[in-house]
Amino acid sequence: YIDLNVLTTSDVPQLKGAEAMYGTVGAVALAIATIFAGGSSADSHMGAVPRMLYGLARDGMLPKVIAYIHPRFRTPWVAIFVSFACMMIPFFVGLDITKIVEYVNIACVAWVVSYIIAQVDLIILRKKYPKLHRPFRSPAFPIPQIIGILGCLYIIVTMGREIIIGVLPYEIAFMAYSLIWVKFKMK
């Protein structure tokens, strides 16, 4: 329906494809769906990430101030503010759309790295504590985890060299923070 060069160079390839297949009506319909998808992503970000930060702070893995709960609304208001502030950084520093897309890709790689860590953790914990009661056991262990790790690595490699290099400082900072926190704060 459309030349691949147009898709690879466009900031909104889904709209180009919809327009090529269904005309203006298809492009408008998909633009509306894209806006709702973006809003849904922002909603899930603002709903899930503050709760993750709250849980980490409550368990002593982040500063305790992030675990403060609003007395009336019973929400982790400091974690919500921190998450919102991080989300607003591109708007305050005046980044153009290509830089924002680059940072979104870097965030995606960081998120995929967290999936790799979770799968490696599962393998390690299953080997280290084989008799521990678990309400759910992964079938065909460790094949799904190995496939998941390889799939995640494939995603990271195909993101491109500049994205991988861009994510390295954040991953190194995260690992340094984690090591320092575990060494000096955890019991």
C-alpha cells in the first residue's frame, strides 16, 4: 500500500499506512485511536508507576518520602508528583519531537531490561529455593524464561545502536543506585 521508506521516515507511520489503505477517513479514524491510545498509556503510567514507587519506598528500596499517603484521598501523592514531574521533563526543556521519540525509545529499552531482570530473577529464585511454596509455577521452566530473555535481547538489539548507547548511562546509574542502596540501606 505504501513505500517502506515513507513508513520508516515518518513520525506517524500508522497514519500514513491508514491513509494509503483507507484514505482520509481511515487516517482520521486512526488519528483518533492514536490519541486515545496515548491517553490510555498516560493514564496507565500515572496509575501504575506511582504505586510501584510507593511499594518500593514502603519496602525501603526508595526514600521513605515517596511512600507518603495523602490523608484524605489515600493515594501516594509524593510518588504521583515524582512520576508526573519526570513525565513533564521534555516539555520544560523544550525538546523537539525527534528527541522525545528518542527518549521514549530509551525508556522502552529500560523497561525491556526490567523484563529481562524479572526473568533472570525467576530462574535464580527457582534454582536457589526449589522447595519454596509458590501459588503459580511457570510451565516448562526455564524454556519460557529463556525465550523471553532472548526475545527481549532481540528487541534491544534491533532498536539501534544510538538507542542502546543512549540507555547505557541510565542503566548504569540505576545499577549504581541499586548497589549503593542495597549496600548501605538494606538490612
